[in-house]
Amino acid sequence: MTRFTRQLPHRLLPFILGCFLASVTAIAQSTDALSALSAARILNVETGELLRDHVIEIKGNRIQGIVRASNASTTAVIDLGDVTLLPGLIDAHVHLTGDAEAQGYQGLAASVPRNTLFGVKNAAATLRAGFTTVRNVGADGFADVALRDAINEGDIVGPRMRVSGPSLGITGGHCDNNLLPPQYDHSSMGVADGAAEILKNLRRNRKYGADVVKICATGGVLSKGTAIGDAQYSSPEMALIVNESHRRGMKVAAHAHGTAGIKAAIVAGVDSIEHASLIDDEGIKLAAEHNTSLVMDIFVSDFILAGGEAAGFLPESLAKERMVGAAQREGFRKAHAAGVNIVFGTDAGVYTHGLNARQFPYMVRFGMSELEAIQAATTKAAELLDFDEVGSLKAGHFADIIAVPNNPLTDISVLQTPVFVMKNGQVIHQVKKP
Ligand code: ARG
């Protein structure tokens, strides 16, 4: 017995070594294979420069470099023709595990496992729409963590994800679910009142895989019984959340529509204000001073109002949307003009997943240049999400690349119809040339 075990490694060594070498060669072959993408234009999203006669060389799942077409060191070139190549887009505010077709009371029917499966479908739709990275802000039951992990492990296709797990909020606030009467005794998983509950929930979120913390600082449009102007978490509660989250390496995204709540959240040190609908001049000044990003979902209002009660939106939600929608767009214009950092985020899940790029024309209409709108969804979003290997077509970055018809710098709407999507070096979607 002893002799056998002592001898075992020697006998097996050639076999083990053989397997090891075989697998290393397999990996080496796959990562060594060089391929290239060529197109009429390649957009440098940092400078706005459009490169012609160049190709993007890709090795394995990363960009190897951008070189003159005549200097390409591979013949494995996918020529996409008269399109513009740019980095995969990033949406900093989505709810992949939410079914956009089930609003209000209809949403109560879905279990966490069912929501997770909606997430599988929605992740694929989002990726095919050219969004190769997203930040998911709020999901009960850690459905978002499961989704992120399944994507990372290659079980399903979807964008890279940052996830928050359950959003933290006060009892009866926007991050709670207030649809059911008391006998059902239901509250959302992230409800946490006061310091002890906050710390417990925040640490639990970290334990089960959250990358970022989502909180509700004010009432909301779609929640029952919350007023837009209501401040929810108090300043000391928010300061505690920010302090603990930053200490644990997580950023804080604060849902806030009301003027006072927006300012309180900025002063408490959150990293981004989500919606920021009724931001005033003082709020804009504070955001600039604190370097707080604004993630303003200025497209979704049209969707909510067009869908109306038939889509399940509560009558009170429609009334609240009429109060914030137009004001939010004016706030966007002012905040942008004042130089505040604005990051692309859309609240997908309230509207149908995959339509994310519909927001770009609104951003241009309300003051951004086409390049600024693209930067909000690439370089700036990558920074807010702490992803330093996505958001631009740099050597060493992940090969997350999309192609759109024509030139997005002269017609931003082309971002709505990507003809080619690559994530992590793999072609996800390609419209065949006629
Ligand atoms: N989830 C958000 C809320 O319920 C949606 C707000 C949409 N409206 C808007 N104008 N951005 O508050």
C-alpha cells in the first residue's frame, strides 16, 4: 500500500505531464490565433478621431493593437465594409432580471428563479444590441449575481456585469415593495432601517457577491405610495452607507429624483446619482464639486407615458412621470452645460431590454455632442463601473467591439442598429452583407 502510493506519482508523471502540456498547447493555440477586423472607419472614442485604412488586431479575447491595413500581420481579416467600429457600449443603469412587460401588480407574479430566467433572455438581447457591459442596480434574491457568474463562466451569453444585489432602502420607500396590504407582511430583501440593519444588509450583499451598492435616497415614479420629493435615507444613514461601502471597495449608486434628496446624497459622498430628475442649480454645483456622476435616464419617460395603464403602470406613477420627465431633460441640459460628469444609463427593464441605444438621440437633443454621448457610454461609464479594460479600443483591452452603419458622429441614431457585435473576442451578432 505504502509502496504503491509512493510509486504512484512516478508512474503517473509522464501521463500528468502529457495532459498538462496538451492543455497548455491548446490554450496557447487559441490565445495565439491572431485575427483582425477591418472597416471603413474606426472611432477613437477618446479623441473623436476616425481612422481609415486601419485594422484592429485581436489575439484571443483581447485587442492586440490597431495597425495600418497594409501592415496587418494576419490574413484572417473579417472585413465589415462601410461601417464604423467602436468599443462595445456600456449602460450603467439596467434591471436585467426585470420583465419590462410586467409592470406594477403584474410584476408580483414572478418568483426570483423566474426573474433570473428573464435575466438570461434580457442579457442576450442587451448584448446583441451592442451593450457589452452593464451595471445592474437592484435585484432581489441575488438573481443578478447568478446571472453575472453564469455569463462569466460561459454558461450563457450576456454583457459583462457589475451587480448590486438587493437595493438598500427604508421601510415603505422606493426600494421597498409597497404593493401588498399588511396581512401579506412583505418587504423587499434590501430594506434596512437604521445603522445596525444597514451594516448587516450591506455586508450580506458583499458576502453574496455584490460589486456595488444601490440605495434609495428619495421616492420614485414606479413605486406605490412614495412621493418624488420625499427624502428617504437620512444624511447620517447615507454617510454610514458610503463610508462602509468605500471601505469595502464598493461604489454607491443613489436613486434620487427629489431636489433635497439629490443634494443630501451628493453631500453624503455617493458616487452616482441615478435619475437626478429635479436637480437644481445648487445640486449641479454640488455634483461638480464632489465629482459625483449623474446617470440620467432621459429616454424612458416617453416609454412610460406611451405605455400608460395598459402596460401595468399605476395611475399614480403616470402622474409622477408627468412631473419629472420634462424637468429631468432640462436638468440634463443644464448639468451637462455646467460640466458635470454624465454617464449613460437608461433604466432598461422599465422599457424593453435591447432598446437601450434609443437614449442617444435624446442626449444629443438635450445638449451633448455625438462624441460626448458616446463617451458617456464608453470611457466615462467604464470609469464609473471600475472596469479598466473596456470602454476604448486600446491594446490590451478586452475585444468588446461593435460596428454600426455610417458614421455615429454625424448620425447618433445608427447606434440603435449595430451590424456586428463582438464580446471577449467572440462574434455574438453579425448582420450579413446583402
Ligand atoms: N425606476 C424609476 C422610478 O421608478 C423610473 C423613473 C423613470 N422616469 C424618468 N423620468 N426617468 O423612479
